[in-house]
Amino acid sequence: MGEFSGALHKAIEGSGLTIYRIAKDSGLDFSAVSRFYHGERDLTLTSADKLADFFELEVKKKAKPKRKK
């Protein structure tokens, strides 16, 4: 699982909400969210955006480690 999809998965898991409630409140199809959560399929970028908005997640660029010369 990638870092972004892992963050979405953790947000779902830690929310205390049912997958049905998350799907309904974020405007996504229940089966799409359920299949994503159970590792059966990936999300489209549009769906990932909706989940990120729902959970108020933010994407940040990682700082690169400084190179030694």
C-alpha cells in the first residue's frame, strides 16, 4: 500500500465511523470505499480527493535529506 492510500486507510480505520457512513457523507459509492478499505481495489483520484476532503487530509512534499559533499 502506498503512503497516500495508507493515510486514507488509517483515516477510515481511526475515524470510528462505519464505511457506510463515510461513503454516504463523502458522496462516494459504498462498494468502492469498502473494496478499497479491504484491499480489493484502488480508488480513482477523484474518489481519493473526496475522501481526503472528508477527513481534511493534506498532502505535503517530503523534505529531502541534505546531501553530504
